Amino acid sequence: MNRCARFALVSIATFAAATTLAGCGQSSAPSAPAVAAQLTALAGSVPPAAPISTDRAAPSSVLDPCQKLTKADVQPFFTVPVVTELPDAWDTPTTKGCEFSVAGLSGTSIGIKVVGGDDAQTMQQLQKADTQEVTFSGVGVVAEHPHGSTEFTAQEGTTANPAYCAVSTTGWKELAGKKDLADVTQIPDATATTIAQQYGTLCNRLFGSGNVTPTMTVAAPAVSGSAPASGGPTPATGAVLVTAGTIGPGFPTPQGLDCSGTKTTTDSEGTVDCETTTTDGKAIYLYYLRVLPTKGYTINHEAEQSGTTGEVASLLFEGPGVAGFSSLSIVGPNVSITLRKG
């Protein structure tokens, strides 16, 4: 059983869906009871895993790559700017994932998934039964990738308390290590191992051990635009805005964003909504990226894509007076701010 199929089986056990199986070359997902029965049979047929010689403990809980990694952490592997950071569809107590992508519907991306708990135990058993993959060092306590592929899984911790990290990619012309390969469908194992070890530095960041500094990187892409305010990001387009007012429990609003009058409403549960428009969605997005952390807010998720239809961006945040899953959404000229009562 190859790594992709193994990872899909474990994921289905916690959240039945077809999308990841499609990414592994399958067209549909079996029923949850059928998968559970298959996993039970597999687990029963695999001999107990031998202890891994290490005294390193796995993370006490499943790490969320979208929380622990930033676009700046993965940018060294891309020749073009990383635009979006999106959580994986499977979001359970034992499985967390994140995908970092460049612009475009089918753009280049790096996906990182972390598995812990019972699902990590199942992955461990399946991995021990699989002798068809290439085992390599430098990522966790043990890692392996399929022949001819850079996708891999890596384990940290002990037999009793494992955690797994998996890295996969789409596209290749904009990725360090892959962009100069003549044939990415059949990569020599030695080359695949070297590339996997480089992307494995991201897993090591999550594990909190091992090498976290890749050497197979590309030059940072140039960013044009005006200089930002002190401490803020450099905008590719859009002005650098300043705070002009507040709404709800003191939530800041920038110059040029009109949330006055009937544009802002408060429902019976105390949720504040501003539905308005803008002529520069990029500037609004960059304003909130820069200002919210300085005002005590935590950004839990952010995503952005600029295209021919204009800015498309979103933020999830929490902070003073507002609860989690408060949000900013920008779609072309339309801006929506939702502040859930804290």
C-alpha cells in the first residue's frame, strides 16, 4: 500500500469525504462503516510495531500547520509569491492540515498534514507493514517516500505516542528542487530523498526537533509597490491606510471604508455586521493584516487571491470584545465584516 493510499485510509476513518482520495488517484470514497471495517482488519493483520529507538516524545496534541507555519516559512520553496494559506478540509481532533498556494485555480502548492492520536497509531501499523517505500533520515525519527516521488510521511515520538507529518505538492515549475527536473513523474530515488528532506524541514518545525533550515531554496520573488507604514507588509498594490474610526466593541476601520448608518447592523445575539464596498480591496486587506495584531487581535486564518475580477480575501480573527470566527471578507468591491460577540 503506497503512502497516498495509506494516508487516505486513515483520514477517511475520521472524516469520510472524496476530495483527498481524488488527490490520491481515486474517484470515490467508500462508506464510513466499510472503511472502519477495513482499518480494523488491517490493524488485526499487522504484527505489533517494533519500538523506535528514540527518547523524543511526540507533540502532546495534534499541531495545526496553519497555526504553526506562516507563508514566510514556505516562501523559500517557491519562485513566485505564496498567496493563500488555507486549512485542510479534514479538520478533526486527530488530523490538521494546511495548503499554501500561489495565484491561480490550479496553481502550485505545498500541502502539510499532521496526524496524532489513534489515527497516528493506525498509520504507524500500516507503515510498518509497507516495505515498498524508501526510508530516509533527517525528518522526525523515521520517514519514507514512494519510489519516484517526493511526497512523504514522517513520524516523531515513540511507538506508544507517535505523531505523523505528511507533505505533498502540486505543480513543479515554481518549486525549489523540482523546477529543473526533466521528468517529475519518475524522479530518481536519491533525488526524491534529497528533495523530501528539504521539504521535511517544515515537519521538523512542527515537531520542534531536527533541522529546520532548508538549503534547497530559491530567491525571494520581487515585490513592487510603495513602502509600508512602520512594521507593516509591503503591498503589491493598494495604498497604506490609517485607522479612521471604529465599529461595535471598538473594532478599527480604515480610511475609505464606510461602515456608517444602515451599513452596520447588530442582531439579537450581539453580532455586529458591516456590509459595504471599497475601491481598493487590496489596501483594506493589508490594513487589517498589519493593524489587527497591534490592537490585540489574533488572526486565526488568512487567505488572499488577486485576479482579473479584483481582490478576493478573507480573515478569521478574535480579540478584544469579539469571539472566534469573527471575519473579514472581500470579494471584488464588496466588503463584509462580522464581529461575533465575545
